[in-house]
Amino acid sequence: SADVEEVDDLYIIEEISAWEYNITDDEIMSVWAVFCLENPRYYWLSNSVIVRDNTLVLCIDEAYANAAYRKTCDEAVDTLIENCSTAISACETEIDIARGIHDYVLEQLVYAYESDGTTPKDDIWAHNIIGCAQYNSGVCEAYAKTYQMLCLLNGVDCIIVAGNVRY
């Protein structure tokens, strides 16, 4: 994979025409949202999405534009997956696997706060699987995405229920 160059403050990796699929802008946005929720391994996708001229513009987050850094992150995720597999190797039933993954994630992560100790971290890594894989820290979103990824890789059906919190 190569570095992604900035163009007009965007790090565009792909443009997908909704016309080709005979869907509306709203439908293509829904597909993108579901894809992101169901695929936490694509941690590098930007949360910002643009639809222009019936085309979905997929962007990579600036923090992950550098290919060497993405490779380092991917290696950390692979290690996380291997370590989890080892930790749950004795689990036999789906519920035991789910509990084992739960316990593994809780052992790996501490909640990520800003320096004031009460405000959740806003760094992009704190909101995705890289928080757990590289920093052993993250906010609710990182916990959820890490748990979901590990469950899916170990044959346990799992979804993320998205929502918003106001402080």
C-alpha cells in the first residue's frame, strides 16, 4: 500500500459512483455507514464522508495517510488477534468464546482520558482498534470495535449498536 497524498485537505482513496449501482445519495451514505460499522479492521477510513455529484468520496484519515505507519498499525492488530486467539484457545462454546474475548479486551484496555482525567480522549486512535492494538487504551468506541472484530474473527456473531452521547 502506498502513501495517500493530500488534495484540497482530503486524503481520497476511492470515488464510488452511486449511478453505477442505481442508488441515491442517501442510500450510498447508508451503505458506507453500515460498511464502517461492520468492518472495524478498516480503522483508517475517515469518519468524514463526502457525496458529490452522486459519487461517494472515500477518504483515509490524515493520521493514517502514511503507508509505513498503516503497516505498523496492521502489524499491531495482527499481534492483538494472535494474542487473543491464544487467550481464548481453551474456550469451546460460542458463549465461552464471547466471554473470553470480553475478558481479554478488558484486560488489555484502560479508558483513554485527556490530561484532566475526566474528558474522553479525542485522538483518532482512541476511537478505533488501534487504541487497543498499539496503546492499550481507548474510549467506548475502541472497546466496541475491538470486541466486534475479535468476535467476528472467532466465529461469534456481533454487531455494534451506534449512538451519540452528550456531555
